[in-house]
Amino acid sequence: NNKFNINGMVWEYPLTLVLMVASAAIGGTLQYGYNLAIMNAPTTFIQTFINETFLERWDIQLEDYQVTLVWTIIVSIFSLGGFTGAFIAGPMTIRFGRKNCLLLNNIFLMSGAFLAVTSRAAGSFEMIIISRVLVGINAGISMNVQPMYFGESAPKHLRGAISLSSAVFTAFGVVLGQVVGLREILGSESCWHYLLASNAIPGFIQLLTLPWFPESPRYLLIDREDKEACLDALRRLHGCEGQSSELDEILAEQAQIKGMPHSRPWDLIRDQAVRWQLFSVIVVSSAMQLCGNDSIYFYASYVFKEAGISADKVQYVTIGTGSCEFTACIMCNLLIERKGRRFMLMGGFILMTVWAIVFTIALSFEQSISWMPYLRMTCIFTYILSFGMGPAGVTGVLPTEIFNQSARPAAYTIAGSMIGLKDYCFVPFATVCLLSAVYVGMFLPETKGKSLSAITAEFHKLNFKGLDPSKKLISAYPLFM
């Protein structure tokens, strides 16, 4: 279906745009969610493999804590790879373009999958560690490049919904990883190495399909100065209607930044003209990492067992957590162009604050009230729903909309790098969510349906508030000098 209803108006857009989104996301942000989820099922099998490897090589029987240490390195080093990927994503998009960057990113993925599938035969847990680093780099690049590609390729009235597709596919990746990791599929002792390498299949799909779709129109015109290729991309992605207005907006941005080099992360930090844009991205991106959603996933199995669900059934109930976020992201996708970015972010953070408080109360009274485990289980699902309907989706849209072409890669680099309390472990999460909602409400302008120049003008008022116009710093936006 190539029709989209916004505020009672039905917009129609080419099927090419829909297929491009699916192709880029299947080998892109879907990988992030998938590679997080598939590590739960083979935990015991990989820990046994680690112990056997030490016995065979060095005749050493590891203690439980030592096996857990090696396992922790395997799991957590994925984040280090993601951090690295976020830093190289910006330079890669400038040099190779958005689409080609996603295609080249599969080198990391395929290399990691090869190491994972051969690690068992080689008797090397180190190969699994290197594999996790490589797929982490892949995830870090795709999480930053894909929203940029979508935001620059989508028509203005669908920019938020199309960009938010990145979060939808991330959540779908989590559900898919949970399903494929079931014991009946690849989560068994004999198949765990195939499970770790199964991420190659979405990568192959992207390699076969994405080359048929156009590059970002903004990249083609502003960075490569290829107007004909830009027009062709607009024609294929947007259709005939609205093509002229989109081209005019890109030409205006090109004139605005003409002759300016691409900004580096440290350039943005020094530039007063993007101070509030940068601060907004850092605050919201940090809040998404610190709001506790990942901790909820790790804590879910324990909560379900406490509620009386048997250990052999927990894996099936856990799929419901991923399904919750997937459903919430789809709902956010439908609402973002109607309600706006600020509303969705504030609403999500406020709801998460409420459920974190309820969760803390339930933890405090679990010994005295029998039905508290069921309340905690409810909080698991509602917290994930609130996350999916706001921060999970909208955060990735912001850098595309509040930075211009020369600053956007560096902005995504900074956003991507933002990556003992017992009963009161959710109190700091609630604080982060509440403060983030207040910040969004007070300082982040609405960007729905506005041109990039209009959005920049609103931030310009914040950046130079109270300053003498004659003493304004030289900024990255000559239009306002």
C-alpha cells in the first residue's frame, strides 16, 4: 500500500520509496536488534564451549566466575564495536555516500558471521569475540547512516515516519532474534554457532537489493553537485508531485552552505550557531541509552519467573517484550506526523517515569503483598511500550532535521557515541526520563512539516538569544549573518 493518511489527507508516494526503506533496514538497523537478541539463547552452550576450550588447550578447569567473565566480554564487546562504528560512520558517508556506506558496511557483517560459524570447528572462543566486535561495528554504522539516508530521501511530509522506520526494524530485529533463538529453531546445543552467523542472511538480502535504489537526493546535489542524478532520485522516490518544491528546498540548502567544508565533531562543539542543536541531540541520545530499557530486557526473565512462569516457558514469554517494542514503534510511526516530535518524546519519557516509579513501589512491597510480582510483570511491558512510542523512534530523526548537510554526518557521529541500587535501581531511570521530558518541552522546537531552513531559524533564536546582532560569531549558517 503506497498511501499514507496524515491529518485527514491521503498522501501517495512511489512503491520505490517503500522498497528502498525495506532493503536498507533489513541489512541495517534490523541487525542491531537481531544481534542483541540472539545472544540470550546460547548462553549456557557458549559458556560450556569456553570451559572446554581452556581444558583442551591448557588443561585448565575454569571457575564459574572466570567463565562468566569471558562470557561478559563476548556480550559487552558488541557495544565497543558499536562505539567504533558510530565514529567512522560520519567520514564514511561523506566519502562513499549514504547508500554505498550501507553496502560497504556488510564487509564487517560477513566477516563477523564467517568467524562465528567457524569458531566451533576451530575451537576458538577468541573468534567469537572478534566476531562480536565486527557485528558491533556494523550495527554502529547502520544505526547512524540509515536514519540519515531515510531522512534525506523522504519527502518532507513523510520525513518523520520514514526515518522512524529505522526504529521499527530495530524492534523487529529483536523479535526475530528471540524467535530464531528458540530451542526448536537455532537455540540448541548443536546449532548455536549457526545462530550467531544467521545475521548474514539479512546482509545478503541487502547486498542483492539495495544497489537497485537511488542514492540520497541531498547527497547527490549538495555533495556531488549532480543535479541530473538528484532529479532522477527525486522522481523515483517522491513521484512527480512535490518534486519541484523538494528540489527548491535542496537548492536553498546548497546555496546556504556553498563553499563550506564538512564539519567534524569538534567543529560542531566550537560552533555557537549549532550549540542548542548539538545539546539537544546529546541530551536525547544520552537519555535513550540511560533510560533503563535495556536493563528491563535483562531483568524480564527474573520477573517472569517470580510471577510463577516456569523456566522452560520463559523464553516464549520473553518474545512478548520484543513484540511490545515492535508494536509501539509501529504506533509511533503512525502518530509522529500527526502529533509531532516533541509530543512523542515528552509523552514517552513521562510515561516511562510513571512506570519506573510504579516498578520501584512494586519491588519495595514484593515481600508483603502477594500480587506484586504480577504488577512488576505488567510494568515490564508498559515500560517497553512507552519507550517504543517515543524515545526509540524519534531520537534517530532529530539529527537529520536540525542539522544541515555539512554538519549532519558529524552530528550523527556524536549522537551515536552517546552510547548496587537493588530495589531502587529504577529511580535514576525515572529521573533521566523526567528531566529529558522537561528539556524537550522547554527547549526543543517542533520540526514536523518544516523546512530545514525554518528549523535552523528557530534554533538560531536560541543560539544567539541576548546577544548583540553585530557581535554574533561567524557560524556555519551564512544565511543568518
